[in-house]
Amino acid sequence: MTDRLYYHDSFLYDFDAEVRSVVESPRPALILDRTAFYPTSGGQIHDTGWIVAAEQSADPAGKLRVTEVAEAEDGHVVHYLEAPLKDVKPGTRVRGEIDSVRRRDHMQQHSAQHVLSAAFVRLFNMPTVSFHMADDYCSIDLDTPSLTQNQIESAERLANEIVIENRPVDIRFTTRDEAAALGLRKLPPTERDQLRLIDIHDFDLTACGGTHVAHTGQIASILLRKSEKVRHGYRVEFVAGLRAVAAARRDFSALTETATLFSANIYDVPQQVRKSLDEIKSLRKQREQSQEDLAAAQAEALLAEVPEKHGRRLVVRIVSGHDLNFLKLLAQKLTRQSSGAIALLAAESPQPALVFAQSAGQPYDMAALLKQTMVKLGGRGGGSKDLAQGGAPSSEGLAAALAEAAQTLTV
Ligand SMILES: [Zn+2]
């Protein structure tokens, strides 16, 4: 098993080691006798960094990026490299260098998780059942049937108080029996004899193999974000340290941009959005009413224009400046305002469209007539015997098609 240096010191960013084995495929990788690189495990994602052969340390070409670190089933830590390291064989001395910015971020997130999980237990007796760390945010799953906004804010408050108090965070090793007597927040299910405990003084004691800050003040800040119901409880997303600052910065930028659009203060944005939505709703209603009124007036004028023949009035018209919805509305008004109306209507823009309609009880088949017309126009459409609609690819030939359709009707 690889000797894990991070078990004893999370701030060890450089270390010397000896190569135990060299892996060439499927990806180049090294197994060392000891490492400070953290492999993905226990919810925490892996470190990245660099490995260089000790005698090449002055040669920048001999320094290779460690892109991923994983735990093998036999307990070895596998360091995946971006390319094979030259002239390296078992026994070669190497130097490892951890990406300290990434490591510090992981320490902040993972330590924040311990503080937060303990806060939810202390305040509301809600145990954490799982922890997930991603590149941009982290989350814990709480075993609870309900979770209120007040509870979220109280846990966030207590967690940040523990950060401000700058409590020591110690690493301790105990036997399983000793640990059971100490009253751990979470005892791991594995049958390991020795346990590594993370002790946040007088606040939280739990078994964990992750990398953690030395004092809670190094977490800097904990910000709770989205919460959602999941299968076994509630998932709470959070960010800590510089991620919290970045998240607050992003929120502020988005809010400021929105507030500028409304010429408002950022805290008035929800009220402004509500007001605008109400206005849109009311304008939409007004528009619908205007369209109804307009269609009714146009129908009346059109019916007055065409002569009645055998109790029927045939209206053939290209209506400009209106869409398919208005066309349908107009057809409805025409066929309801007169008991013998046949309407063959088309719109040229914004989208060429046709609506054929007849008053109830008239003998024609509008759907069949529209289909015939559409074949000529290269469009598609359908409907019922009394009302059919369709769209044409272009407005070319619309007038001729309407006239042709009208001729087939023996009005
Ligand atoms: Zn942990």
C-alpha cells in the first residue's frame, strides 16, 4: 500500500518518493512508495500537480502534469500522467508537487462540509447521508422529511460562526473500539482497525480520510445555495472559501445587469419583475380584446362588400399585416355573423397562411379544398369540414390559388 503523506499533513505540497511501478497503458501512470497526492475517494475529488524525476529537476521538459489520481483496489495510489515520464523505472527517485490552489480549495470545501453537517445535526438532528464535491459546487444529502428556508439559514449562520471562531481542526488516529466510545458523528462501515478522525474542537468529531484545513478560519466562508427534495431527503448545495466569493460576485453581476434593465435598485428587482409580468398579462388581455373587436368589424365590412347569391356570401381575401391567429378569428366572425358565409382567406406575412371556413350547415368540404390548394402551393394543412388551415412556404401564387379555389365552389 502507498504511504499516504496527506493523512498526517494536508499542507504538504512537495514530497520526495521512489517509483514502485510504471504503467504504460491504457494511460501512462506511476505508483510511488509514498505520496501527498489525494486520490478521488470519500466524496472528495483528486488533486492534480506535477511529478519530476529527481535528477532532471532542473530540466522543465522532465516535469509532467498529474492529471488524475485514483485509488487502486489493492490500496495503491495511481498517479495518471499527461505523457510517459522519460527514463523512469522502479527505484527511480521522483519529486511530487501538488497544485496548491486546487488543494486549498478542496480543503475549504471538505472542511466546510464537516462544519455544515455538524450544524444540521446540532440544530435539527438532520444527519448527512452523502457528500458530493464537483469542480464548481458541493452538496450534502440530509436525511430529513422536510427542510425550511429558516433551517437552512440557521445552519448557515452557525456554520459561519464556527468559521469565525477559528477552532483548531486536528487529525487523530484511534482504534475502532476507542472511536465507538468517543461518540463520532459518523462511523465508517468498513472493518478497518485503525480510524483517522477529523476533530473540529468541541464541535465535530468524525472519521474521514480527506484533506482538511488546520483551523476553521481557513474555510473563510460558507454559503448555502440551492436546496431540493431528493429520494431520501433533501440535497443542499453549498460553496466555501473563494468559491463563495466567486458565487456572490456572479450573483451580483447578474442582478446588477437585471436591475440596470429596469433602472432599479438590485433589491427592487423581484418587485419590478412582478410588476412587469402583471403589465404583460394585462396588455395581452387588452390585445386579445382589440383583435376580437377588429375581426368583428372587418367581418361586418367584408360581408357588406360581397353580394349575396342563393343565400350565400363568398369572401375571398388576402389580409395583410396579420398572422394565422387573426385569420382564424376573422374566419370565425365571418361564418358566425352570417349563416351563409364562405371565407377563403390568406395572409402573406409574417408567415404565409391560409384559412378556409364556412358557416355551419353549408355543403362544402373546407378541409378537402384546402388540401387541393396546398398541393399547388407546396404547403401543408388540414382541419374539419367547416374550418381548415395551413401554411405555405412562400406568398407567391397565393392570390391565384385563392381565385382557383373560389371557382370550384358553385356559389
Ligand atoms: Zn470528510
